[in-house]
Amino acid sequence: MREACEAARPYLGEPLIVSVAAGIRTADIARWLGRSAIVRTMPNTPALIGRGVTGMAATAQVGGEQRALAESILRTAGDVVWFDDEAKLDAVTAVSGSGPAYVFYFIEALARAGAELGFTAEQARELAVADLRRRGAAGGGVGRAAGDAASPRHLEGRHHRRRARLAGSERRGGADRRGGARRAPARPRTRRRIRPPVAALPA
């Protein structure tokens, strides 16, 4: 990172620097680039398909218009959350940056368990993601991403297909971005919730 910044330094004017480098402080970037208007960001994996969330922190030299510009860039990948204290982005890396991977691997583990119980791979995956997909449709973020992809590998493939669709849409002059007929909305289903018995724990 240091070598890349120092190599780019002679070619920079006075730009706004937006960093997605995990764990690299703005103070270090400022020293390597010789520029002080820096927004440090931490997007997470669902940003690959526009459903992520990004933690953001700016140096004191970043003006209001520059903050708005940085936010508009990162909002193309999902939601954003600003922090006044840059140090909190380290915690964002741990919680929001790493958290989705645990969700995806949990779904993979459920799907493997279903396969071991005799389900087909498709049946096991559908059962594993169904509950998250329903809740994700209302709540967004990781839930929606998990409903669309049962692992980071599936998510990356979805990202490449999305880029291809957008490129095709531009060539068609703004035609339907999904490239086909929309699926009819599913009929709402009611489901009776069964509460498990609550066992008293010893003091």
C-alpha cells in the first residue's frame, strides 16, 4: 500500500481520496500521498451486488460537498454509516466486514447437513436459505444477499452477472435492466409459529 501510494503521488492534483483499504489509517495514507482530504471506508461482501453496508470516516479536511460525493459513490454498493471516530472502523471491519461471511458459511453448513440427510443439493440449499430470504426481503442487507447466494462464491458470480446485465441495458438504451419478464409476486402464505418449550436453567 505504501509503495502504491508513493508511486501515485507525483501524478495527483488535489483530489478527494476515498480508501477501501482495510486497516490502513488515514494518517498513513496522508503521509504517503501528501494529501489530507481522505475518506476511509469499509464495505462488506454484499456490496458486490449492491446490497452491502459501508462504514465511513472522513478527515477534518474533507468538506461537505466532498463527503456527499464519497457517500454517493459508496451508496451504489448499498447503505452507508458515518463515524466521527475513525478508530471505530476497525470494529466495523470485525462486525460488518466479516459478519456476512459467517452467515454464508452457516447456510452452507445447513445445506451440507440437508444433503447428508438425503435431500438433493437444490432441496438442501432452498431449505437452508428460505427463512433468511423471506426476512431479508423485508429487512434488506445480508438477509437479501444470503437469500440470493448461499456462499461468497455464489455472491461473486451474481456480481459478474449483474455487471453484464447493466452493460447490456446501456447498449439497449435503458431497456429493462433485468433483461426479461418479471416474476409474478408470490401469494402470501400464513404459517403457524410453534414455540419451543422453555426449559428453566439452573442458577
